[in-house]
Amino acid sequence: MKLGYWMGAAALLAACAMPAMAQEKATFLTSWKAQAEHGGYYQALVKGYYKDCGVDLTIRQGGPGIDPAQLLTGGAVDFSLSSHIDAILHMNAAGFPARALTAAFQITPQILMAHPDSNINSFEDMKGHPIMISAGSRSTYWPYFRKKFGWEETQLRSYTGQLAQWLSDKNIVQQGLLTNEPFLVKEQVGWAPKVFLLADAGYRTYSSILTTSQDFIDKKPKVVQCVVSATNKGWVDFMTGDPKPALDAIKKEAPNNSDALMADTIRLMKERKLVMNEDTEKMGFGIMTLERWKAHYEMLRELNLLKNDVDYTKVLALQFMKPGTN
């Protein structure tokens, strides 16, 4: 990581620093149960980066039946983790001014997986098969893939976060993360599933997008600045330094995370450049570009997957990525 970026991150944290006793409370809901894919957030929490700039942040775990967008729009949390661009655009199309702040994943690690001895060899082959996905996924990537490949609502099944049902029926397709479920399958049964990365089907979204509302930005811009800056610092530290502080915290929150699984997750994040790549090297960790947002927005509009027009340039709150703006 370039020295200039580190200096910029330090300046951001210093600029939004508050007196030690003036800690603002804020809540942040992740998109799933605690896992290594959330490492940067927990690194920032455990190492005190949020508190260093004045925010007492509480991280709440998501799960299979929890929709982060619903809880953000309902005011139950101050920040949420949006798995894809779609969720944020849909909130805006429905009249809620959600704002995208920074993205942990430059490429979504989201996959669908099938049994190795099934007749499923492509996304097209999934038509007619039961597909198990989470509640949040039904309003993000599901409409895109349903439209593109002719899938039907009758194929939908609820994903519980467990592998047992999928393992027992080779006709079922199940969602997962490239960095998680394939490892667990091989560990449990000794064979690897067929893996289909959503990005390979043209679904080129950012992922793990830190999201808040325009109202919260207007009322507490220094809190937003702190959370963005500390989050990005936590991620850089997690990916380039010692990840143990975050991993210990994650295991405490969700003991089912084994050391082997989390080590493999980090390996894949680095090898596949899911989190840090040429764009983050040039523009700073967590960067999102208007060009990629425009391309994804136009793709959704072309497929008639957005109810109303959205000014995506206002949805992207990039000012918090730039030193000295708040």
C-alpha cells in the first residue's frame, strides 16, 4: 500500500478525532453471521480505530432471515452492510435515500454451487432446480439471474446457513461464498462442489458495501467520516498485517469458524484479489468508481429490474473517501 494513502488515512482519523469522553454511539449490521469475510470491521473494532476518532460502534451479526436493507430503512441500525449495489439502488428507487460509503470487496465472492455429480454445468442448467438463497438475496442478485436465465419464483427455497439439506439432495442449488462454503463442503464430505461465481455471469457488483442514510449523513457527518476512515484502516491492517485480533473476535461471536476455514478465506481473498487490487492500490482501499456504478445501474434498468429512475451519482457518497472533506 502506498505511503500517500497511509498518510491520507491518518489525516482522516486525526481530522475527525473527538475528545476521549465524547464517544458517539452507532450501530452497524453486517450481512451475515460473523466470519473472516468481515475481518476488517472486527479489526477496526478490536484495535480501537472507531473509538480513536470518537465512535462507540456496536457490530450486530446478520443471518439467513435478516434483511439489512429493511432494518436500515426502518431506522433500527445506523449503518448496514449491503451485499451488492442492487440493494442500495432498490432502497433509493423505493424512496429511501440510502448512501454507499465504501466497499470491502472489489469483486463479489458470492457463488451458487451444485453437486459434482449433478447435471448442472452452467447457470442456464439451474433452470427448474430448487435454489436455496437467503432473504436478502431475494431482492439483490435473484431478480437479475431470474430475468437473465429464465428462472422462476417456484424454484426459490430458503437458505438456513446449513449444508445438510443441500448435501442430501444433488438436485438442489445453494448460495454461498467462494471463500467459505466450498471449503466446508470438502472438509465435511471429502469432495468439492461445482462453483459458479456470480461475477462470471456479468454480475459485476461491488460487495460488502458500508451503507447509511442521507439523513444520518446530514445529522452526523463526523460520525460517518470516522466510521469510513476507521473501517478502511481496519481492512488494510487485516489484509496486510496480523489478522489475529479480528479472527479471535470473530470466533468469539461465531465459534463455528475454524482456524483452517478463516485462514483459507484470507488466502482466497488475497489470491483472487477480491478485496485489494489495482484500483485500491491507485485510489485507496474501499474505493468505488462512478463508471462501475453506472454500468451496473444501466444493466438493471435495461432488464427492467428497477421500479424507478435513480440518480446513482448521488447514491455514491465518495466524499468520505477523500481526506479533509468533513
